[in-house]
Amino acid sequence: MPKKGTKSKEVDNAPNQQENKLPDYLEVQRTRVVCNADAPIHTQGYQYSGTFAAMGVDNSVSVEKFCKNFKIEINRLTEDDMEFDMIGIDASIANAFRRILIAEVPTMAIEKIFMVDNTSVIADEVLSHRLGLIPLRADPRLFDYISENDVPNERNTVVYKLHVSCPKGSQRITVKSSELEWLPEGSQLSMAAPAQSGDKQKTFTSFSQSQKEILEEPLGVKFKDITIARLGPGQAIELEAHAVKGVGKVHAKWSPVATAWYRMLPEVVILKDIEGDDAEELVKKCPVNVFDIEDLGNGGKRAVVAKPRACTLCRECVMGPNGNQVELRRVRDHFIFTIESTGALPPEVLFTEAVKILEEKCERVISELS
Amino acid sequence: MAVLAKGDNEGGKVVDTMPLPTYHSLAAPVRKPVDKFALLPAFLKVRGLVKEHIDSFNYFIDKGIKKIVEANNRIEARNDPSIYLRYLDVRVGMPSIYENCNVESITPHLCRLTDRTYSAPIEVDIQYTVGKQHVVKRRNKFIIGYMPIMLRSSACILNEMDEDELAKYGECPLDPGGYFVVKGTEKVILIQEQLSKNRIIVDTDSKGRVIASVTSSTHAIKSKTVVLMDKGKIYLQLNQFTKPIPIIVVMKAMGMESDQEAVQMVGRDPRYGDLLFPSIQECASERIYTRQQALQYMDEKVMYPGATNNKEGRSNSILHDVFIAHVPVKDGNLRPKCIYTAVMLRRMLDAILNSDTFDDKDYVGNKRFELSGQLISLLFEDLFKTMNSQAVERMNKNSDKTRSSPLDFSQLIMQDTITFGLERAISTGNWDIKRFRMHRKGVSQVLSRLSYMATLGYMTRITPQFEKTRKTSGPRALQPSQWGMLCPCDTPEGEACGLTKNLALLSHITTDQEEGPLIDLCHSLGVEDLLFLSSEEIHAPGSFLVMLNGLILGKHKDPQRLVIHLRNLRRSNVIGEFVSIFINEKQRCVHIASDGGRVCRPLIIADMGISRIDETHMTKLRDGTYDFDDFLSGGLIEYLDVNEENNALIALYEHMDQDDVERSSITHIEIEPLSILGVVSGLIPYPHHNQSPRNTYQCAMGKQAMGNIAYNQLFRADSLLYLLVYAQRPLLTTKTIELVGYDKLGAGQNATVAVMGYSGYDIEDAIVMNKSSLDRGFGRCIALKKYTVLKDNYVDGVSDRIVKPQRDKDGVLMKQNMRALDDDGIVAPGQIIRNHDIYVNKQTPMNTSKGIGRPLTDSCYKDSPAIYKGVDGETTVVDRVMLCSDTNDKLSIKCIIRHTRRPEVGDKFSSRHGQKGVCGTIIQQEDFPFSERGICPDLIMNPHGFPSRMTIGKMIELLGGKAGVSCGRFHYGSAFGEPSGNADNVADISSTLIKHGFSYNGKDFLYSGILGQPLEAYIFMGPIYYQKLKHMVLDKMHARASGPRVLLTRQPTEGRSRDGGLRLGEMERDCLIAYGASMLIFERLMLSSDPYQVQVCRKCGLLGYYNHKLKTSYCSMCKNGENMAKMRLPYACKLLFQELHAMNVVPRLKLTEV
């Protein structure tokens, strides 16, 4: 595992390692991605444990080192999104979390629509597609997956109803997602006319109990103001929507995140002191104010790196004649991870779910191997 | 300035940046440049996109039709001229239909839906005699037929309606009109390009001879006169003569007996005399000195088709009527024709002496554009005359037979001639008018409703007259005179390349204007009539000839003054705005043109290089107190046609100096440079940065893009309609896009594109798409298809019937494929319909030839259901069902079936820069690269698409789009728009990008979605407007194992529609032969095709047969079954043998043992 991505170049005092240090330029290559003006270099990193063996430096991965160095710092956490630093981890694992978040953490989404009436201008299929993409406020952990031959029941299906009409002679109305009504008792549509009166009507779901009894809080939609359709006077929509559990791999509607991504920690290094007007210019060049001016007294000015985190890699500072005085780098094992949840689960829960899924996968591999 | 421009990108408000000042403009005191752009929308508001069509049709409805009727206003019985009918007046009424004895007004949309013709009655006021006493009666509003009405013309109900009213009539406000609705289909009469009539064209023919030709066209006659020089001698060539006639003979025949005068008429220059000398000598050698002798000589050469004798006097009448027929002959005075001939000769000799003066046939000034009004007027004239002559015919027949019945012309006029004649011509596109010797095909075409752009493109299209097969490059080349008139980009590829053209945005095509007032005006301005001048004086030095529409009006001693006066009169609205005044120094002529079919365009008038329009005018325009017509009448703007442009010096911008142009000599200023492009090419952003063929490709492709077609698209009944579900407005727009309304009816989506290689499925322009983007609706489209079923009526009131789906006693459907049916036997809207499902459960009577008299029972009907043929496994939905009775009173059932499709591998996409590509693969979002801001591209394009195509415009579009999304302002990329602020500069865009933390060059730092590591290059990424084209795999995919066979040959069928096999063709066969794969050939050509077992008689070598009862084979030729052998051969081979037998050819098979 690469080293912790801090600036202090401490060398681990592992017992099997000598007091060897890589030369600076190799250390940079090993731990940083250097973003030159033309192209980034050293993006790959060194995976082989013995890469630097000749110099007496161990490049291997070990659990102890990982446990020692790994760190998570949460920068921001709101209801819908979070940003945290994941330090001391390889890109492949950080990426695995990202990939799992996007594609494999399950959520509930509308999958089946029973269209009773749709006289709006929006075609049935398009309306269904739109409904499918609405984020639902339903904890997927409380539900099971439904397979093709399963009967929809209270454990695998959530039923919503949408019944809006625009009366004749009135103004045009906009149907918002808030009109979706949760039906805890299951479907209200009967499959066919009852054979005998007195029989319980057969509906499209077979709930054995109300979902109200299973669930602690009522289900609904996450955002109330998503436009579903517009209705003109005399038009109406009546439908029932069945939501099931699924993963983003199958369809993006099941993805629990709007997006999840990371970026490597920016590191901006001033290679040579920049003073005077050049410093002013450098500060001005940067649109995100990475640099600041240090007053050297008696009118002298020197550019310093103030907010390296803000760097968006516009590379203005490394271009031009003075471009070689600054170097933009990314720390290879420090990830600034962002999760934007769609709302079914809070972002921090999503991440733990993702970890669980990865764990599960690892266990599967181990059990398959043994 | 550049700094100022940087500041305005924020805030979403468009601040028009002033162009960068040049060295000159800094030095000279210049006025602040005026933002003239507002003139463009003003022009289009007044003139519209298809105003030329509508103008032309209006002219016909208002004036043309009256002229035609007036010219033929009296018909009378042949044997009794006192029985007559007179047309007093003619009008075209409001569109209506005559049905069941009452008149119903109709709307265009109703016609589209019910397969009717949108037409209006032609009402005439007539005066006619009734009865034997010839009592004169008058009748008003007598209908002589129905005229198809052009939408949005003055006779259309939609004329001058606002958006709300249009919506009420089911019409799209953005629809340009200018087309007809005939039998429910929308038909455009394309603009026809032809050589201008009544003008002298000096050219060389195929043999390299110098010729001067005139195509004369008057109401009475059309003729072509050619004067040519062969071996130094000049001849006249006319179709009526068998041989070319020496020109001096013709002059003599017209009364120009003196050779001296003839030469004087041509000109006093001795070089003319030298060139004319051989011709004069030839005439003298034929011993022709007098008019009589000349006429006699010409009589000999007259061509008589069929007739034998009586040639005398023919040539004289030919000279009067056919020879340069457009020159009027008053009281038998042929002198004008003499002068005209002399002018022709002079032009010809000029061309010989100085090859610069040859005319260029491809020069746009020598072209005329025929519009729908003119074409319909020709058709109407013919039909009107036919109708009248038919009436006379009937009158004559009537008067012979029944003398007692009252004779009355008004009863003999049949409406059908005109109604059906017009309808037939417009719906088939065949203009066959014998009277004018006109046989044209494809004049009208179905208006393509594939996309809004396709519709607009059709309306501006110009088709050539001559055949397309010619390989000549001349007419196909881009003419400099097309500047501003015809679009330089928009032309198809392939055989019609360069021949089919499109109008530019601001161009206009003129209609005919009255000549009379112009002639009077010219005379009062000092034009001297040539009839009062001697031959010598015609070409007096310093004086110029004045020609009006190709006719010699006279001469003027101070042509410059005449021209200035006339132009001033035009600018002050005394004469029409479309009159062109053009002084040709080479020809020493002033050409005045008021004829129809010239292209012209508006330009700002400048005095000594200073624009007449200043900011006050533009403020008034923006406030709405001024409109475009005020600019015209105020003498600020005028229309120049291609010829008059040659007298003008047009500056692109007022405030920019050109190094080699004297500012004071500038006469006009362009309104906007983007107006040199047409409507379709106007939607390309930064076209001036692209390689030119790319723009041409885009013009063809923009018409295939799916999107929104019209506001009424969901209420239309087109046979095939492709719609994009979430069509967007392009992030990088152009001014043209806003002008034509493409921002309201877009045909594409803004996709975030990363330019990089990915996955290897992106070679050969293929693109890699993001699955999540597709899940979220990118490129989703709806295909609406119409299926029509007719409920036929037969004799005796027997008709087809539509029955409800048959069920058994449990109520279960008898057939599974009836599940989509409603109880009325027609498919129910909203139902899912699958392959092989019935959509109309129709039954036809067994016996349709004649009725039985009694009501038919169920057993008399046989099922003839309409079965839906779709793709297996795809769910399609019935969108709408429409019932209407068609023109023959049959019930027609139109089912519109909808299919929503998401993009799949193989679907075709294109950006707006002629960069098409198919979807190569679809990849999960998590595998896609992502940027530091979490942006993940919608599609990935391979960078190899750029170097050879050189579509820099696409790169700038990406940059501009990226800057646009980050600063919240739509960026512009109008053609040549950078100096005038109609396109954003790359420098400004880059500074916006930097301000929002992007790299100036649009390249982002991306992480690999698979590895998680950064990519080893910065990736050019940003939004580009992508179009989904109509070519989709679903419609084309085809494969089969074994399947249907053709009945006759027993070979597999051909073509996708018949589920045909894939042919192993000749060349493929050659490969297999060369390779030696004989068993494979045998398998392909025989076993997999049409194997057949035959019995061959070894003795006679003919085919026998197998008797299944006796279980023996038998040769019917040898009358025994002794020497029979079994063999296999292709069925087609057996068929060939039998066919040869039938032709008395005996093929014999000689069999040997192997």
C-alpha cells in the first residue's frame, strides 16, 4: 500500500524495513499523480511489491499498514449528500465503492404500471418511464427482491396510486409527484370480475397484511415537486404503480445515487519562490483562489499555496512562461469522495451498504476459493 | 474590447459585444456601428420563410386568374354566334366542400385527416343567352370548379391568423404554409429553375460555334430563335425551317433591303463590317436583293409537317409570329424585329471580338425561378380553355339533335374538368399541358414531415429543369452570383449535387409587375423610341439602349442619369420595389426588369459608404413603431436582384474598412452575413470553421433527424412519424435557429461528449453510449405508424362488415390474436398490440359481384381481418383510431400504432457537423470515465473523427456549450458572426471556462471508471447537440434460416419485407470457386435453395415423372419406364427445361455412370 498522503514524509518504522528512503523524484512518482500542462503523468502508480526492492524500499500491501494508515474524515454531511476524505486506500478499492454505490446498492423504484386511464398528451410508455425515475422514500432493506414467478406481496412490492383529472373548463394543471398516493393495503384494481359475489376480489397483489403494520413510517415519494405530466381540461390520468426492489445495474432508476464519485486530493507545489508581480499574477490567474500572497515585509510579496483543495485543475498556473514554477499534483491514496443520494437512504447509510456489499463479495470469493 | 467581452459572459444577459476595431477604424472617425440584426426577424415577420410561394399563389388568385379568364371571356356556339356565354368576373371563394347538396367550409387539418382536398370554389359572374329567343341572363357566383388552395395564402382561412386562432383550427403556428393539401397528403410545388425567357444569350454550342439565342415566351406562343455563326457566315435557325437561313436574307425579308443599313444597324465599327462581310456576300451569291426574293428563298426552306403544298407566304407569317415572338409587331411593321435582330448580331459579334462578353448560362442573373403560382396558372389556363371548348362541343351536339330543348351554356359547363385536372396534376406531379408543349414530371412532391427542418427544406428547394444524368460540371459548380441568393451549402450529394439548390435566408423571388407604367415613365425620363430614329443613330456613341424585360424600349443619351432617376423613383416607392435597374457597360445597355422569377435580396442603402440606417431607426424597429416595409418605403433598404448587384459595391460592415476599397464608392451594406446561408444550413453552429463538405453533409442529415415536427404532431395522421421523446433546444444556438423556430421544435439533445478512445467498439465513427443516460431517456423516440383499412361497398348495398371479436360460450376469445380488439371489432386505443394481432376484424361478403336481394347471413361472409405485422418481442401500443368517410363514401378506419424505442446498438446518431456514427456499444455508467466534478459523459466519440474531417466548428460547439452550461447563457455560433457579435469568440468562451474552473481548452482531468485511476491524458469533454437519425436497426435488421419460397421457382424469397434469404451472389460464388470449396457451393446453390428430384430417361434424355400408384417412374416420350434414372437438380433448372420445351427447344440430359 502506498503511504499516507500527508505532506510530512515520514517513513514507516516497520521492523522488516530499513531506514531507507526513496529519492524525492521517485517518491513523487510513487505517491503522486503529476498534472502537467499537456498531460498527467505517473497516473498508474506502482503495484508490484518489489518495485523498489533494490533500494531497500518495500512497496507491498499489508493489512497492518492499511489498518494503521486508513482514515476517513467527513467534511460535509447533509440529508442528501456527503463529502468525506478517504485516506490511505488504493484507487481500485475506492473505485469499487463508487461502482457499487452506482450500480449495486438496491433501492425501490416503480417497475410496473397498471394504466386505467390516460388521456393526457403523454404516451403511456413515456409516462411509465417518467414514473419509474421518481425516487421513492422506501427503505429497500425492508423488502425482498421479487423474481419473475413470485406473487407480489407486502414483502416485495409497494403500490402507489395516481388519480388526477383536470375538470373541463378549468386551467391546465401540472401533475406533480406529490399526487402519488401510497396504498399500504396493496392493489385496488381487480383482475377480472368476481366469479361469485361475496368472493374477495382478486387483485394484482396478494397482501396478507397491511404494510402499515410492517413498516414503522409511511412510504411516499422523496421529492414532492417532480413534474409527471400536464393535463389539459378534460384530461385525466388514473393508474396504479408497483414499485419493486432492484439494482442500478439493471436500470438507472434503481441507482440510489444521483452520482457518486471521488477525486484525488490536490497538491499544489511552488517549486521556486515566486515573488513580486509574478506572485500577483499567479494569484490572479487562478479562478478558484488556490494561491495567496505572503507579505515579506518592506513591500516584498511571495506567492504561497493557500487552498490546494479548491484546485479544479484548470491548469492556468502551469501554463505560460512561468508555468514551470508551479507543479500540480494529486495525492494517489487520498480520495475526496462525494455521494449524492437520490433520497431513498441517507448517503452515509448508502456507503455502509456499499461496504457490506463489497464484504459480501469478498466472502463469496473466499468461500468459492476454499 | 477583449476585456470588456470577457465580462459579459456572466449573468445570462446578452450584451452585444462590439467588434474589434481595426487599425483604420481607430484612425478614422466612425459612427458607432448599428446593430442591424433586428432587421432579420423584421424581414421574416413581413415576408415569412416561404413568402415567395405564397406571394406567387396570391398573385395568381388575385390577378393571374382574372387575366386568364378575361383573355378567354366569351364562348359562343359555332353555328350560331348569338348563343354565347360571357365571363364578367372571376374570384376564388373561401375553402369549402360541396357535400350532400350543402356547402360546408373546411379547414386544412380536417382535409389532412379525412383525405380530402383543401380547395375553394372558383366563382364566376356570367352573362349568357337562354332559350331560342336568346334572352340574356346574368348569374353571379357560378362555380366552374374547385381550386386547391395554398395554406396561408390570401384565400386560405389561416391567412393572417394569430397563434391562438391557428391552434383552434388544429394548425401549428410554426408551420410555414405554402403547400397544398390534396387528397389528404401535403404537396409542395417545388421552385423550378430555368433559363430566363426573352433574353439574348450569347454562347457557344456543342460544335464550338458562336450562337445567340432567345427563348421567346408570350401568352400566345413559345419559340426559340437561334442566330449562329458557321464558317464565318451568320445564319438564323428556327424549328420551322429545314435549314439555317442566312441572316442577311432574313433581314431582307423583313424589309431591310439595303445592306448598308443592315450594317449600320449592327454598328459602324469596321470590325463588325468585316465579320458581316461573308454573310452579305453569301446573300449576294444567292442573288437575293429584294424582300420578295428573300421571302421566296425562305418559303423554299419552310418545314411542313404533313402538309404538301401552299408554301407561299408561310415564311412571312413565321417572321411575324414565330421569329423572336416576344417582340410585338404593330400594323405589320417588322422594323422592331429588325432592330432586335441587329442587336442580337451585335452581341454575337462583340462576343467574337471579345470573348469576355459571352453570357454564362449558369449565372444566376440569367435564371428565372418558376413558382407554384405560375405553374398553376399554366395548368388553369389549359383546363379553362378545355372546359370552354368542351362546352362548345356539347352545344354543337345539342343543337344538332334536340331543337326543342332550351339551349343554355351555363348547363353545359362541367366543373369536373378544372377540379379533377388541378387535383390530378398536383397529386401526381405530372404537368402535361399539350397546349404549351409542357411535359414535366415531379413538379409537386409530398411534403416530408420527417422533421421540422425537412419541411422547411422542402419549401426552399429549387429543382433544375434539365436532366440530372449529364456529367457536366458547369451547372453544378458554385456560382459567385449565388451569394446571398442561394445557399452555398445546402445541396444533395450524388446525382443531383449542385443542381438542386436552396434559397438563402433573406432571398425573395419576384412576381410579375405591370410594364405599362414603367414604359411611360421611361419615355418621360428621356428614352427615345427607336422607331423614330434612323439605323445609324441607334448605336450613336454615348447613348445606351434601354431594355425592359428583354424588349428594346429605346435609347437614352445619358444612361447614368436615367439609372439614378429610376432608382430614386424606386426608393421613393413610385415604381415597384422589385424592379431592377441595371446598367451594363459592356453591352452599352440599361436593363430594366419587372418580370417574375428573379431572385433578389434586401440590402441597406449607403450613401458614400455611410449607411442610411442609424440607431434611431433600429430603436423604432425594436419599439415596434417601424416595420420592415417602413424601411423599404423610407428608402433605407432596397431589393437588388443578381444583375443589379453588379452595379453595386456591397460592404459587409459599415464600420470596417477594407484596404483596397474606397469607402465613398460603397453603395450598399449587407444586413447580416449569416443570411448567405439557407434555413437548413443555418442550424449548424460555426459553419465557417468547418470544412465545406461537412456542412453539406449536415444539410442532408439535419432533415433526417428526429425531433418535434409541429405543435400539432400528436393530432396528425402521417403514415410514418418519428418523434423524439425529450427533444431539446441546442445549447449552442445560432440566430437562424431562433428565426426559424428550431429552438421551439428541436430535433436532438445536448449530450455530454467525451472525445476519447474507449472499448474498441468506437472504430469507424461508432460512438459508445452510457447505459444510464439511455435509461434516463436519452435518444428515446416514438415511431407512429398509420394503418388504414377501408370498408368497401359493393353493388346492391352490400358492403364489408366489421364484427365484434368472436367468443365461445365462456366468453373466451376464439382466437388469441383478437385480444387487442374492442367490442366494435376495431382495436382499442391504449391496447398493447403484438405481431400477428388483428386490428380491424373485417369480414367480406363471399359474393361481391351482385347482391342476392335478401339480407346476407353470417355464412355469406368470409373473414378478412387486418393483421398487424410488427417486430416479434416488441410491444407496440395503439395510439389512436380514427374513423372517417373518404371521398367515395367508404368508411376508412385509420389506426395509429405507436412504438417507443430506446437507442440500441446500431442506431444512427449525428452531431450538427456532418459527423454521423452508429452506436457501437452501450456501456454501464460505472464503467464510464468521470471528471473531478463527478460529470460522466453521455457518449464517447473517437478522436479519429476529427483530423480528416476538420470540423473545427464541432470543437467550438463543445467549448461554447460547456461555457454556456457553466455560466447559464445560451451561446451563439451564427455563420460569420464573430465580428457582429452573433457568434461568441473562442477567446471569450475560453475565458468563461477558466472563470468557472475549467481548462481554457475544454480538456478535463478524468478518472477511469474501470480502474479508478486518472486517465493518462486530459479529455476534451463537453456538451454537443446530437441528433438521432431515422435509420434504426429495428427497421433494418434481418436474418433468416429457412423460410418462405417463391411459388414459381421454389427459391427463397428476396427482401426483408418478405422475410427473404440472403443471396449468395455471383461474386461470392466466384470466391468459392477460386477457393475450391465445391461442397459449399453445392450446399448453398442447391441444397439451401431449391433442390428437386426428377426422373430422367437415360435414352431420350428428357424428364419423366414418378407414378405414385404404380411406384414406378415413366418416360412419357419413350412411353415406357425402362431406362429411368433419378437425379437431383435445382428446381429452377427443371423449370428452365420445361419452359424451353414450350418454346420447341429440346434440352436433353446425357447421363453417364460415375
